[in-house]
Amino acid sequence: MKNYNKIREDMRAPKWAAMAEYVGGEDGKKLVDAMQDFYSIYTDDVIDWYAGLYDVNIGGWYYSASARDNERSVYMDKEIILLPDAESTCQALGFWSGSGMAARGNDEYKNVIPAWMRDDIVKFITSLQDEDGYFYHKQWGKSIPPARRGRDYMWCMSMLKTMGAEPKYASLADCEDNADKSEILIPDYLKDKSSFLSYAENLFATRSTWSAGNELAAQVTLIKASGLIDTAVDFLNSKQLAENGCWEEGVGYAAVNGLLKISCVYNNAGRALPYAMEGARAAIGCIVAEEDIKCVCDLYNTWYTITNITNNLRKYGGSDGERKAEEILRDIRHIAPYAIQRTKEKIAPHKKESGSFSYYKNSPCPTSQSMPVAVPYLWEGDGNATNIAIVGTTNFVTSALGLGAYKVPLFSTDDGERYLSLLEEKKNNAK
């Protein structure tokens, strides 16, 4: 029987050494020691947990075990239907790639998933698409908020593209190339500049900056297709605060969460982010702050924000962009061991016995972009939080520290083979 722990240790050893050598000296040793301690909270039982969430009859992953084990539940006094969904499926596939299990496939799941699974996933995703170009789930219907609609469009198109498949219908993003636009849904707020600005003003007047930024980021492909991306960025410029580089006062998780979502809009637009240094300092401050996190995204978003800002500076920051990006890198490298320690301390309480993680400490968030995805308030992990806490956080810690090329895999290709065998077993048992 394979000793998977030893296989992982042997695989990681030269990679840890390369990271330490690149950073150099005692700093390199301390950073790697902190990273190895951080990695200790991730265990391979999560592989079994993830395999258990795949539905071979549908071709998609559930958000949680409670969604898998219950056809229906009740949330906010209303009966809900629980089924696999596109975002959970995309996150599960991302975990397969991002954890290192797909390394023999160039880190892309499309190169390691079997043909039967690819066909089943493509069938599931294309079945969700409506003639209006968007993707809708049976359990949620078409009356869904813009952020949910935008994210489902984004995830579904990403999976189809990765697997070399085509959508059934054209969408707003295809308008220029498609002769028949009669069935394509173009929201009123994306039809002209005035309508969009009214929509954006209301969004920021009535929502948190995270919620408002999230809704814009979820629709950024469609905003670009509508020719309104510069209008969106100009609007955001007018609302940004110079003192912290954020879109709300104070320096805490709430402000940085908004900054993260909004910085994604700037990067997709190819526009420079104003007050980038102030925003980066706000994010770094949150990483090491004594303030506890309310959800796994709070900590993940801080490291993600730093990566977004340095990438933006290098690409769109002009003649001074590279210098500023290097200054941010020096600041975060200086406190890296402590920042990594604080990251572990804040995320670890979200871990569950299955090896998975929950969005809140005691339970998953029962909704995803306002739509129900789990039996509410159970002690269990969920796919969104698990992918964020494990793959997402380790990826952005290393990229924020300028160590993306030295990322040490969480799991090995041998783990990937075991994962695939679990999925194959489910397929065979379903026949």
C-alpha cells in the first residue's frame, strides 16, 4: 500500500529547498518554516470528501454533503431544492488542478479527467444554458440576482472553453459575431451609459462595497461586451477614497473585501488602479491584525488583493509601476513568517473533521450569491470555502510574496490517481 504522506514529503522537499534558496539566507529558512507549518493543516481526507460530492448521474459537484444527502430542505421559511451547481463544479475542478493532483496534465484538469467525465460535465453545463445566452439551474429558476447570473455565465463558459466545448447559444459577449440577437438577454442597465451609471450609483448607495464590487466583477465580461467598461472604471475612480485606496472608510476586512472585488474590475479592464500603495497597505494590515475573520474569504481576500495590486502596477502602473510593486513586495516579505502564521491561525478553526473547510467557523454559508445550496447551519464543510481555504489561499500567499514560480504543491499526482480511482468507482457502482 502506498505511503501517500511520504510521497508528498519527498515531492515537496526539493521544492521547499528551491523556495528557501530563492529568498535567501535566514529569511528564506524562516519563510519556508512558516509555510511548512501552514501546510500542516491540510490533510488528504479532503480528497475523499471531494470525491463524495460528485454526482455521476448529473455530471456535477454538490456544494456540500448536506446538499448531496437531501433533495429538499427549508431556508427562510421556504422549501428549497438541493442539486449540483455550476460554481461548485468549477471549484471542484479547480481544486483538482490547483492542488497539484493534476500535475502530469500540466496542472489543468482537462488533461487528466477521463473522457466519460468530460462528456458528463459538458452535458450538464450545456443543459443549463437558455436561449437568452445565460445559464440557469433547475433548483433556482431564472429569477436570480445579477451577481448569480453573471457568475454562472463566467463559470460555465470557463469550463466549456477549458474542455474544448461550445455553448449551445450565443450570449451578449458574442453580439458582434452573431447575426441573430433577438433571443439574447441584454439587461436594461447595460444598454447605454446613462442606464449603467444610474444602476452603479444605486448599487454603491444601497450595498456594501464588497457586494457592489462583487456584482460588477461578476458581470465584467458582459460590461466589456456592452462597451461600458471605461464608464464603469471612471465611475469607480470617482468613488475611491485616497486615504486607504478603498471604497469605504476605515481599514478592516470590510473595506479590503470591497477593494479585492473592485480591483478585479480594473485588471479586467486593463486600467491602472489609483491609490494602489494605500490599498496594499490596508490589505497587509488586515493580514496581521488581531481582528478575527468572520468568514474564510476575509483572509483570502487580503492576499488576493495584494496580488491584484502588484499585477496591476506592473502592467498598467506606468513608468513608476514596477518600483511600487517591488516596494509592496519588500513590505510583505519583511513580515512574511508572521503573516503566514496569522493566516494559519485564522483559517484553521474553519476546518472540519472531513478535511474540508466551512465558510463560517461553525457552518457553511447556506446560500451562494443569494441562492440556497445547503441545509442551513450544519457543522460541515463546503466546496466554496474548501477551495478558498486550501488552494486559493496557498496560491495567493505565494503569489503575493512573489513566489508563484516556487509554489509547492499541496498534493501529489499519486493523490490524483487515488482521487480518480474514487470517482471511477462511483461511476462503476452507478451502472
